[in-house]
Amino acid sequence: MVQQLIDNHGRPIHYLRLAVTDRCNLRCFYCMPAEGIDYVPKGDLMSYEEMHRLVRLGMEMGINKVRITGGEPFVRKDMIEFLEELGAMSGLSLNLTTNGTLTHHYIDRLEKLGIASVNLSLDTLDRQRFHEITRRDELPQVMETLEALLERNIRVKINAVVMKDKNIDDLVPLALLSEKHPLEMRFIEEMPFNGEGAHYPVLEWNHLRILDHLSNHLPNLEKVPDGPNATAKKFQVQGFKGTIGIIAAFSRTFCGTCDRIRVTPVGQLKTCLYDDGVFNVKNIMRAGATDEQVKTSIADAVQHRAKNGFEAEQNRRFHQPVQESMSTIGG
Ligand code: SAM
Ligand code: SF4
């Protein structure tokens, strides 16, 4: 029987974001320093069996949506087989976030396993700027992935982080992808999760400025209804096939309806992106916890959830302020 997880603020939890590795083949400016980060030893990563068990227990607690993220999921060996195993769990909406550099090899299998949506990170359509931002020259591979996903009618959302002095000229060309394609183009405020600390004293390109910029260049941009528990404020240009979203990830305007928890590659459960982890689910599994004990620990953890991302950040024990790489969290 499903016992729905509900937090101490009355918010039901339906959505688990599972980061399957901290490793990545890109070095995005907003996520990692150029020299990369110190990866955790492989034995500290959750095993596929542990992650499968976590998803199964999550479903017994009302989780019906899982997003696989990282690091880059496809740099982990046998990732597609793991996705196929999760895809076989009935009643689960399985979603993926990827940088798209390796993903084009797996489109057939993603389609077959019933992937519900793929979020593709793409911050520019210009090859030189892509190279500067990600520190790797891999735009053609990402575009191959995008084209293949669209061809198969797999639901696609594109995530672009908005960076002062880096990709502002790219916002309109990216938004125009929604003209011909039924995709959601989402612009995300840059957060200081880059492994180095905040890039700016004040975030100049916040959600309001992003909207202003887009509205000035796309006069027929209109507000359209947001999905339930959505982090993106959704817009559409009249006549376009797709939509445009703006995510106030740093301004944190959407916490009131947050329905998600996160588990990091080493098994740390986070009840908010901005907290520093509340307990380690892998460690209790390895210490022999029964299914009931794992579920009770998760249920207890969401009973101490911060009301919003500001409170969570204030309550952090280890990192003040946030600066860990997003590849150790999953976004
Ligand atoms: N490697 C995959 C990718 O890039 O899509 C999955 C992991 S990545 C950490 C997940 C998401 O986090 C990506 O959409 C990325 O753009 C976003 N992200 C990473 N660092 C960020 C930051 N500092 N601020 C805002 N979004 C960030
Ligand atoms: Fe890698 Fe994704 Fe981070 Fe870029 S955003 S460095 S692709 S984990």
C-alpha cells in the first residue's frame, strides 16, 4: 500500500531527482572549474542495485516521477541498461537530464524504454561560444541528439543557464527554437553551484530581466498556464509550436509548491537544492537497514524540511555559502 510522503508544510512529495554520477565530460563554466572537481571514489557512488531499491521504496511512498541526472549520466558504464530497468517499473514517469554529447547513441533505446522526457542542456547555438562555455568543442554531437529526439517525438525541454557576458546574445536565437519545434525552451537563473563560489556580487540577469529581454525581442510573447508544481513560468509566442520557460532558480519564487527530493551520487538525501544533505540513504542501506527502516528515515527527513530555499541555505552546516559543483547534486 502506498503511504504518501507529505512534508511538515503539507506539501506532498511525488518527484525524486537521482544523480547517478558526479563525473562529466564537459566543464561548464556555471557548474565546474576548468580543471574539474575531485571526483569521489567509485565505491562511494550508489550502486545500480541501491538506486533501484531506492526508487522501488520511493514508489511505495508515492513517488511517481524520477529524473536521472548527474554529472553526465552517460559517462557511467551501463547507464542505458539501468534506465531500461527503471523503464520497466510500471506507474513510474522516468525522465532524464543530459548534456547530449553521448545521448545520440541511445535514442532508439530511450524511445523503446518509454522515457517520458529528456532535458537537454544547451546554452548557445554558436559553436565557438559553446566551446568557451563548456570548455569542450562538442556542439555538433548535442545538436545530433536534439534532432534525433525531435524526430522520434520524444518530449524535449532545453535548459540554458543565463550568464552575464557569456550567452546573452544567444537567448533570442534559443527562444526561436520554439517556433518550429514543439519543445520547451527554458532559461535558468545562474546559481553559485560552480565549485568555486559566486561569480557575481549580485545576480544581474535574474528572471525579471530575462523576461524583459525576451519580451523586448519577441513582442508577441504571452503568459500561458504553468503546470502543477512547475518551477518554470511558462510563455509562448503566438503561433509558435513550442513554449518558453523562465526558472527563477536563484530567486526561488516557486518553493511553496515544491514536490521534489534529491539524492546525490553518494546517496545523500537533500530535501532542498540549497540544503547540504539531511542523511545518507546509501550508508544506512549498506549498514543493513530493512526496507521499512529506509522508508521511515526518508519520511522523518521530510518532516524537517525547510519552508523554502532561503531557509534551507541559512540552515546549512557544512558549506556557507553554497559553492559545491552542481555535478555533485544533479540540478
Ligand atoms: N550533465 C547533465 C546536464 O548538463 O544536463 C545533467 C547534470 S547538470 C548538473 C543538470 C542541470 O543543472 C543542467 O541543466 C545544468 O544546466 C544545470 N546547472 C548546472 N549548474 C548550474 C548553475 N550553477 N546554475 C543553474 N543551473 C545549473
Ligand atoms: Fe557536466 Fe552538466 Fe555540469 Fe555541464 S552542467 S559540467 S554537462 S554536469
